[in-house]
Amino acid sequence: MDRYTLLQKIGLYIGVAIFLAFILLPFVEMFVVSLRPLEHLFSTPYRFWGDDFSFDAYSRMWETVPLLGRYILNSIYISTMVTLITLIFVVPAAYAFARLQFPMKNATLGIFLAVNMFTGAVLLIPLYRVLRTLGLLNTYWAMIVPGVAFLIPTGIWLLRSYLEKIPRELEEAAYVDGASRLYTLRRVVLPLAVPGLIVVSTAVFITAYAQQFLFAITFNQVREYQPLPAGLYEFIGYQDVTWNEMMAASLTGVLPVMLIFLFLQKYLVAGLTAGAVKE
């Protein structure tokens, strides 16, 4: 920061403040709505801040949707399984793209990048036919398998970039000592790649947690297996929507992800910046 002038610092702080406002204001509005009575949410003129705040919605939401706790646990379970399975495929694949030379390597990476351009809605019909053939409809796997399929390319791109920053000399020294490539990956590369693995795991977990709605309502009709995004639909009635309870449930469901992010924040920063400067 010392190399910036005063005006540059002021401009930088203003830019950061605007960015944070766009990120945080929706959560602030959700929290305010969750504290206000339902009949006061549509008052004219609308008041962002009021003196009618209460936490009643946070207690009533469990009565309105009795399975809310199950939905939150389902989301955590599905996201955790997606993350673990994705890492099983991503680690060897990313290492191969970072270290090995084989035909169509760059073209394959380009295909992986192109896959990320398609949304789940484009492939719903073929995914439904595949899951029906495998007998996975109306199970947790109906949401886990598509999540893994869509997130493997993202994981490969993220981890490959990190593995390329690890010096090859460390692996060559292990080869000289007679270590196999698999042993070198497990005992030399992966311990050094822990910050990168944390970045990939966090990105995959958060994305899997957020993209469950479309897969859940299409491939699963069993309430006990529904994740939180689909469970929030139960706050929508025939005549009205309990917006305050829905916002309270949404914030409660987001809380586990926020805690994970805060706990891993220092590791995420280390993983994102490691290897940025080449010595």
C-alpha cells in the first residue's frame, strides 16, 4: 500500500466498499426481512429499518417446515459426498495434466472448460434417462452423481494450476531414490499441495451446496432426501408466502457454509497466493 498515492488509496477503498456492498447487502436484507412480521413487509412506503424486529420467525420456521433440520443435514451430506468423490477423480487427473505429456492434452483441457459453460438445465433430460437406467432416481445419488460430473472439470482446472507451481526437482529426487510415480504423488506432491486441495475442496463444496435445487426437484421426489434449496419451497403456500420464515431458514442453512469458510479462510488465502511469485 505504501507505493500508492493518497488519491489512489481512497479510490481503492471506495472500490472495495462498493464491491462489499454488492456482496453483503442481500444478506443484510435477508436478515432484516427475517426479523420483521410478515404483515409489515409490504407496507408502503417500504422501510428498510424498523422498530418491530423480533426473532419469532426463527422459532416458527421449524413448525412450518418440520423437516427443515433434515433438509439442512441433507445438503451438508450431499455436498460432502460430492466434494470427496470429486477429489478422488480430480487429484490424479490434475496431476496427469500438470506433469504428463499425452496426445490431445490441451484439447481435452479446452473441452473441460467448455463443459463449464453448460448449465444443468441443458442436460436434464439425458441425465434423467441415465439416472433412471442406473436406478438412482429418488435417492441421494440422484443429486450426488450430477454434482460430481459438473464439478470435476472445475476441480481439475483449479488443482492443475497449483500442481504446476510445485518444483519438479522434488519429484525427480524421489524417482532417483526408486520411488514410483504413484508413491511420489502420495508422499511428496500431495503434502505440498494441501493449500491447493483446500481451495478446490471449498470451491467444490460451496458450489455443490448452491446447485442442488435443479437436480433435487427433477431427480428426487422423496421429501426425506430433499436438500435445503428444495425444502425452502415448502414455505410457499397456495395463498401466500411466509417470506420472513423463508429468509430465516435460508440464513440458517447458509450458516454452516459461512462457518466452514471462516474456519478455512487463512488456508484459502495461502492456497490462492502460493506460487503466485516465481523465485
